[in-house]
Amino acid sequence: MAEPRSWVPLGIDTTVPSMARVYDYILGGAHNFAADRQVGTQIEKLVPGLRSVARLNRRFLGRAVNFLLGQGVRQFLDIGSGIPTVANVHQVAQERDPGARVVYVDKDPVAVAHSQLMLADNENTAIVQADMRDPEAVLSSPELTGLLRFDEPIGLLMLLMLHWVPDEDDPRKLVANYRDALPAGSFLVMTHVAKDQIDASVDQAAEVVNRSRSVDQMHMRTHAQVSALFDGFSLVEPGLVGCGEWRPDGPGDIADEASMNMFLYAGVGRKD
């Protein structure tokens, strides 16, 4: 039975899980449904440190945005932004520079609806409802063109996104399409599930996701495969590393269990 919620956009089938809402559940959010929680609970049983991985990803986001701000970047494009939670890109960036401009992109209607509510009074932010696999629709959207300037560096964020893009959709070409639209001095920030750093339990968790009714299907990749996604970008130090190993600056940036620090590859690349 569908759960009645006044904040659910019309036409949403709440019995079909969405990975944006599963992620919200894992982060401890409240904008998810029974179908999302069922998938989240199943994969948490297989990978008990999953909440730690989600936390590490959010901490990396903050460090990466601050790094880009230090490089002079003042506008950001966050693709696959998900349901708003703590330490969103605009909150990190605008704390240091209230004039920083941020455009979020997500295909999930619930994520978009809540982002619209959250950003309603922030003239330097916008949300685009689009599939990341349609760069033309994303880059030509009025929300984006009205806020971002392509004669200045842009920070492009793709966190926990590209492992949802199957090989047949050519993720390398997809990233290149966005890269080619960015001016020199722009950056790509990415996290991606690390195929060669995980054990059988993660394969089983991926199977749970892929057997669910969700349209999102997980495609894990090796270090070499994820590195190839940075084609045309120069990786900044320390390169493509475990998420917990990318410039940690406090105890919360590193998990107690070493394997969780390597669950995701993380990297930042600069377009010269």
C-alpha cells in the first residue's frame, strides 16, 4: 500500500524504490518510503558499514568544494544532488562566499521538489529536473543558463553517480560531453564504487539493488576504469584514491574500518 505524504509530488509510485531516496534513508533522512527502506535495510545487512561510507562521501564533498573555492571557483554544477540533507554544496560554498552560484540536477521528483522548497529564497541557487545522461537538456536548461557563466571556471560534481550509468551508455563519453562544455580552469569532482576494493558482500548488495524494481542499476568499476573517466582532466594530488584518503583534515573524514575508506574511489581533476 502506498504511503500518504502531503509532500509527495503527484504521479509518484512510492512502491518503486529510488536510489536517491534509499541514499536519503541511509543518511538518516525522512523523505523515503517503505520500498526505499526495504532496499536500504537489505544492503545494510550485507554491508554493515554503509552508513559510514555515506558519511565519508558527504565529508569528501565538503573538502572538495572548499578546495575548489581555494582555487578561485565560485560556481558549481552538482549532478545527481539527491534529496537535500546537511552540508549541501551551496551551504558549504556560500558560507565562504555568499555570492557563490550553485545549480543542482536530479531526475528524482521528490529530490527536485524538496530542493525547490529549500532553495526558494536563495537567488544564487537553482534545481534542474533532468537525467544526467542527457547533457544537452542539462546544459541548455534555463535554470542553468540563467545562473552559471561559461566564461568562468565551474566545479562539476558527480558524486555517487556514474556507477548508475551502464557501459552501453558510455560513461566516458558522457563525462566528456560535460567536460567539453566547461571552460579551462574548471574541475571535475567524482566518487565511484570501487570494484577492485570490495568483497563478495558488496556484489550481493549490488544484486539486491539490481533485482529491485528500481530503474537504477549498479555498475561497479576498477581503479583503471574510473581513472579513464577523468580523461581530459589533470588529477590533483593525491590522485584517485579511497574516499577517506583524499586530503582528510579531521577524524570524521576517515572511517574506523579501513575497508570503508576504500569503498569509494574519490578524485578531483582540473581542465587545463
